[in-house]
Amino acid sequence: MPRINTLKTPTSWSWVEQAIAHLDLILLDHSHCERKAAGVALNLMFRYPSNTQLVRQLTAIAREELEHFEQVNQWLERRGIPLGPLSSPPYGAGLKAQIRHAEPHRLLDSLLVSGLIEARSHERLGLLATHCPDRELAPFYGSLMASEARHYGVYWVLADTYFERDVVNLRLEELAIVESELLVTLYPEPRIHS
């Protein structure tokens, strides 16, 4: 399958095998991911309320992420999986640690980290759609792929709107390397971003 060219390395086949062997756990983690993605969009809107384009674009993303959260939760209910806590792999925290604290770097890094997570989600949902043995669940994952790619695009366009393109591309390159390095070791428990 094609991959978003921002990602430095493709997902390993080991992750695919681990994920399809534990689909219930992947679904539960997917629910958490959609909730967190909505929260990230909302947090950015609250942090930068005067950035009109950012607020407009991220309002739409937050709404869509919450719709996906609801859809994944419906799958959990159908399969009798209770919504409960999960331990987090080092992926999210590792990327968040790369966000610089001083403005305007904080805004740039926040947008690019969010975009990278969406790009990886696009790739992995595509892999699940292609390799998932559950004939009902596979098309569901396929239906979410376009949203993840669009979300990545929105975050990149916002970064490109508020910052010079060469600055965006340089920082994206740095963060994309870190993103790939965080996935070198497979997390022992299957997760969307492990």
C-alpha cells in the first residue's frame, strides 16, 4: 500500500501479525486513540484561540475524531469488550517530549507531532483494512483511512500557514526521524502506535 512520504520507515510485518492476533485489544486502544486525538485538537484550540484558521480547522477534526470514537465504541459493544484503561506505549510520550516549550516553536511542534501521529494512523489502519481476517471489521478500518490522511494534511497546512515552509519542512524531517525511531522496538502489548 502507498505510504505518506513523511514517514521515514514503514510499519513492520511483526506489528501487523501482533495486531491481527489481538484485534479486541487493538479496538480498545483505537477507542483511546480517537478520544486522545479529539482532546489534542481541542487543547490546541484553547491554547491558540486567536488563530482563526486553526480554530476552524481543528473544530472539524475534533468533531470527526469524536464521531470515530463513538463508532469504535459501537464495535466494542458488539464484541462485548468493556471500555477500560490501557497502559500507553512510549510512542506518544516520546513524541510529546520533542515539543519545544517556548513559542512559537511550541505551536509548530504541536502541529507537526499531531500530523505525524495522524500519518502513522493512516498507514496502520490501511494495514488493518488489508490484512484483518474479520470481514466486517476490515472495511471499517478502510473507511477511516481517508480521514486520517486528511487530518495529517490539515495539521501540515496549518503549520505551513503560520510558519515559513522551509522551517516547517526542516522541523518535520527532524520529528519524522524521531517518530520512526520510537517504533523500532515492538511494544509487548499490541497498540495502534506501538
